[in-house]
Amino acid sequence: MNEILQGKGRRITIDRLCYLFLIFLTGCFAGWIYEEIFYWITEGMLRNRGILYRPWLPIYGIVALGIYALKPAKKNPAVLFLLCSIVTGVVEYIIGFAGIYFLDMRLWDYRGLFLNVDGIICFRCVVSFAIMGLVFHYLLEPVSERMVEKSNQKVIRGICICLLIFFVFDCIVSALFRTPITY
């Protein structure tokens, strides 16, 4: 009996990791779409601004996981909004700082924008990420959770393995050959 429970617990953990990975990749892709639309409107051109070849931006995936971790605060929208703005601002600052000071790359530049900090984060971005966090918690995540729960978990695991291989391959190829847009 104990072996059966251990096997079931391991499956639940794998299923949970798959769900978190899907949140990560969905955040990566949604962030890429957001940036493409934003810069198409503001600069009139489409171009892949990410560090990877494929249409995903890992910073948004990390932010999506950070926002998902705030699920216990969902009962209070004002607190959730504040926490989303803090988490997203901190993640963006750490990654932006690391890019500048460790990789010598400024992947975005908010200098000149209202309430910016070192050109790495700014008021507009923190507020827009917090709004996206509310949309995620109240609209998107409940629907996606139900969809994943109703799906065949073996199929979900297979999809996650394929996506993981594809993502890792893109990371390796991009690290070797891609020169990201910098400021």
C-alpha cells in the first residue's frame, strides 16, 4: 500500500511540475506577444526582442511563476495588486541588473520614463505587470487549471517533455549564435 501511495505522490509532483512549467511557458509566450504588440504600436515595427530565437521571453515566465505564487492573496484584490507589483518589479530589477552588470547587456531601457530606477524598472511597467497579475489570477488561471485537470495527464506530461526539449535546445542555440537587441 505504501508503494502505491509513493507512486501516486510522485505522479502528483510530476503533474504539478508540468503545470508550473506550462505556466512558465505561457508567461514566456504571452510576454513575447505583449512586447511585439507594444513595440509595433510605439515603434511601428515587429522584431524579436528576446534573447531566444523562438517566441518566448523567459523573464515573463519567471514573473508568471512569481505571480502564481501569490495565489493565497487572491482573496484581497488590493493586496494582490500590491504584491504583484512588488514581485514583478523585483524580478525585473534583478534580471535587468544581472544583464547589465554580469553580461554587459542592457536588454531594455526605461531611462527617461516616470519613476524609473536605473532605467531597469519603471512605474508604467510595474503597474502593467500588476494588472496582468490580476487578469492572470481572476480570469486565466482558474480556466487553465480546470482545463489541465480535465486533460489526460499522460498527454500533458508528454507535451511538457517535448516543450522542455524544444526550450532547452532554443536556449543552447541562442546562447551560441543569437545576438539580442540591446540598448
